[in-house]
Amino acid sequence: MKPGARSVWQRFFRLWTGAPFGRPLLAQLSAPAAPVLRPLFADSAIAMAVLDRRGRVLSANTALTQLLAATAFADSVPEQALALFVPSDRDRLWQDWAALLAGEARRSARAAGLAGAEVPRQIEVAGVPVRERDGTISGLVLSLTDISARQRLEEELVQARKLQAVGQLAGGIAHDFNNLLTAIGGAVEGLRERAGSGGTPCADLAIIEESARRGAGLVRQLLAFARQQTLQPEIVAVNDAVRGIAELLGRLLGQRIALTLDLEEPGRHVRVDRSQLDQVLMNLAFNARDAMPEGGRLTLATGHLTLLRPRAQGAETMPPGRYVTITVTDSGTGIPPEVITRIFEPFFTTKRASGGSGLGLATVLGIMRQSGGFVAVESAPGQGTRIELFLPRVTPPAAQTSHPPARAAASASSAAPEVIPEGGKMVLLVEDEEPLRRLAERALRRVGLSVRAAENGEAALALIENGVAPDLVVSDVMMPGMDGPALVRALRVRSPRLPAILVSGFAASELRGGLADGNLMFLAKPYTLKALQQAARECLADAPTAR
């Protein structure tokens, strides 16, 4: 600064503020008569107060008195600022202010209840220290903002989200239970017919039993993300468990996804419910499959980790110890940053249009937490996703000299393809639920139709590529991979007039998927086998030659 410049600035400041230069800032703030401070404090639209180091109110602006108009302080602002707030919040507020006065913080902000209000009100209290020219802190300036309306809106939004979540949950449960009820109802029909003809009911009883087990499994899934399911932990060889589930996944993922294993040897053991671990790996694998619509690679790997000190893992802390790791890595589309923080929230889904309920990853987290484990996620758009599971390592009993054999996975049907009688009508049946597929296939055959069955859309297209030319397609709507409407659209590229029956528990208007009304029928779940037979007859009777 040039010589004489300071005295010029001092004279300008005195003329502008009407106050002698060097007057303490706290004193100027507590008596803001000077024009320079009036718009900053006295005339501010924000409620403000100036406090000394003891928390006493030296000055309050007009906005603060207006804020207190409907309270016990309508006539006068209390001497102590803490008296403005409900007793339960005063200790925390004073701790914030003490840190400001000690120079340990530059700003504080906290929500507190306003005392003496006719209706409960929440105030956001923000504070900054008043620092003099010599660096000392002489007091505080508080700003008070009424956030009651904002909090009410947030509570209403939370409630609305809960209601939406309940609706999504109900939709997902309805879809799964409709499948179960359809299988049970169809099996009962079969029992009645067999009882009348003297046949054996064993096959239908098996379907009823299997459907009941699946219903219990769905209930366990709901309990899993709530961490309230009953576990049956046992000592499990992790590598054997991964090999066992890989056999099943190899068939379920489809030909476009290459499944590879990278298992660390020697294998290690954990104490976990084996069926729940299978469910975790299947949920993660199905999520990975959905992220690779054009195909890709899925890798299941095992390893180990020894922690010597606690490690932060998201919002949780992993204690020191020995862990076994299972890593599921895909080459899919990846997860955007704004989504990755929410993927484990119950009911949160980015696949709502395809029937996603948001229970899959919430179930994974619930099972892992209840098993004493942890989950880590790494992903970026276009770079795939890596999900790592950590389970506490255990030592197997000394008497155990070999690992238990991996459980056999479900085997595909080895029945020879049916010879289609010349001139007969042939139905392409696509259903991912095996009990329903068996019942529907049996019902259609009983009315003289030939049936070729497929467990998903991709398998159905493979049959078409191998020369199968159906007169009618009957397809579930919600299936892994290609859904029913997409399958019908693909089939109608070859046969534009191919009649189709779409089966689902959802409203037909939501499932049309751009398909025209012509040669298209919807059959609601749960349906009877007679209703399926009748629908097939009507479609084949009304439809022109499809081939």
C-alpha cells in the first residue's frame, strides 16, 4: 500500500460508516446504525442475532423478531440465546458455539427445535465467529432459518416412497405367487382327472410339493433383506460351493455369457447357511447377466484376506481377522455413480419396466450381514462391475479329511424330440418356471397339440433356428433375459401372422410392448389348465396360416 493510502482509506471508512476507525467489529454489529452494516444485518431478510462470548444476545434484527412472533418471545428476545431453543438441543448447540469461540471451527450448522412455539417448529441454526483486527474472537453471529415446512415435505416424500415401495413389493410378490398358484391349481386339476381315470397322482403331488417349497423360499427372501430369516449355518468349503452353483449358472446364464472360475487353492472354509450362500451368488449372477444384454464374461473367484486393523467398508467397519473372499466380476455396462450408492436399498431398482422388485441386492446384503460378512462394490459406466464378498474364515474339524462333494445341479431334460404328426398343430411353449412348463405342456398335449417347450426366449429362438415352425406361441411375459413381448416381436419377423398367447399376472395394458392386437391374446395368472386349452383352441381356430 502506498504511503498515505491507509489514512485515506481510514477517512473514507469513517465517512461511510459514521464510526471511528478501530472500533471493535462486535460493537459495530451489535449497534448496526451505520449505513454499511444496515443491509448486512438490520435489514436482512434472514433472521440474525449477535452474541457475546457468553452466549448473550447483544442485537437481533427485524427478521428474527418476525420469526419469534408466534412464540413466547414475541414481545422481547431473551437475554440468553440458548433460551430460544428446546432444552434437549441446548447442550449440542453450546458445544458448537464453544468450538467457534475457541477458533476450532469456522462455521457451524445444526437443526434445533424452537422453544415456546404454538406449533412445533424446526430451526436451522448457523453460526460464524466475529474475529477482530488482532485475531481475537469476540462473539458470534447466528442466522436462523425456519425449516419446518421443508421437513414436512421431506417426511411426506419419505412416506410416498414407502407407499411406492410397498406397491413395488406387492407387484413382485404377486408375480411370483401367481406362478406358484397356477402350478398348484393345475396340479390339482390333474389330480382330479387322474382320480377319475384311475391314474396315479404322484407326478401332480410332486408339483404341489415343489410349488409349496418355492413359496416358502419367497418368504425367506423377504425375510433375508430384513435380516430376520432363520439360518442353518454349517461349515462350507467355499471352492466346492462355488463349483456347485457354477454348474447351475452355466445353464441359466445362456450361451452368450461365458462363465469362468478362478478359485484359490488350497480352498478355505466359512460357516454359513449353504442355501443362502447359493442364493447370494445366484442373485449377483443374474444381476450381472442383466448388465450384459449383448453377452460378455462373468468370473467367480475366491481368495483370502487378513486384516490386522479395522477397515472401513462403506458405512460399516470390518474388524481385524481372517476372511475368505468371493468375487463376482462382469464385463457389463457398469453402474453410474448416482446409482451405486443406492443399489442395496430395499425396493430400489433400475429395472422397474421389466418387473424388477428391488429385492435381489437387498437380500444379498441382508444375508451377508446376518452371516457376519461384508460386501464391497467397484463399478464405473462401461467398465463392468466387481462385487466382493467377505466372510469370516473358520477352521474345519480335524476329523474332516475331504471336502463334501458339490451338490448336483438340476439336469436338463434328455427326452428325445417329439415327432410332429403331419398336418397337426404345433405350439411353442416358453415358460421359465419348470413346474408350470410341465403342467402347461401336458395340458396342451391332452387336446391333441404337439408341443415344443423352452425355458426362456433365447432357447425358443434357438429352436426356431433349428427348423421348428410353430403354429402358435404361448409365452410368459416376465422371464430372465428376453421377455415375452420381445420374443413375439422377434418371431413375427419370420412369421408376421403368428398367433401368440402372452401369460402374466400383470395388467395387459402394461405388457403389450408395442405389439399389435391382431393374433394376440392375454391369459392372466393364475390360470386353469382348461383356460389355457381353450385359449389355444381359439387362437388356432381364428388365426390364418402362420407359416
